[in-house]
Amino acid sequence: MKAIWHDKKLGEKKTVTGGEGSPAYEMTHPYRTEEAAQRAAKSKLDKQTRAGHSISLILVGDPILRAEGQALVVGLRPSIPPLWSITGVTHRLGSGGYTTQIRGNCQSARDDLTGARSNFKCAPVREFSGRSSVSTV
């Protein structure tokens, strides 16, 4: 995370950095002081960390899936975490049949915020396609 601030004494724009890694998000609004730029960079980095990753899946309809539950998604690439907090569910019945769309945030990002992993039990996994499956936990 990069933030720009204007050094009035030198009449120059300077950059402060927060966090690590690449690519870096650069905030375009110039701040009046180095401290204000550092606070803004830290705030933006914290916000992006809290947001974590998101997922959206369209599945064969399942009336059991609901918002504020958890979903265990298996059969995807190993780099994709299996446990997701469900933030929204849309059930549809149309010409294509009954479908359920779930939207969720990465559970591990939520665990990092609380500092502790929540206790949960895994329900049996239902197969929705030959390669991936979802269950509520």
C-alpha cells in the first residue's frame, strides 16, 4: 500500500509504504503530512485485509444453503481455501431448473481478525458436479 504526502518545506511529493508484496495499491489523494499518509495507508491495508477473498458459485438448487452459514468447498485448486462464510444466497426456479447462488468471504481472513479459529463440525459433502462440491457446516 502506497500513500502520497506533500512535504511543504521541500515542495515535493513523497511516498510512504505500508504492508509488503507486489503489486502495491497506490492511493492517489495527496495527504498533508507523512503521519496522515501513514495512517491512511494502514487504514486502507487493514480494510483490504478484512475484506479477504470472495467467492460466488452457482449450484444445483439446495434449500439448506443460507446466508450467515458456512460452506465447505472441495475439489478446487489447492491454493483456494475450502472454508467460506456465506454472505448471501439467491435461490432461483426458472426454465433452467432450480439453482442456488452462494456468495461468501474467505473464512481464514475472518479467523485472522478474531485471532482464534471458530469451532465447527463438517456436514456430509454433497456432490454438485464431477469436480467440486459444497456442504454447509
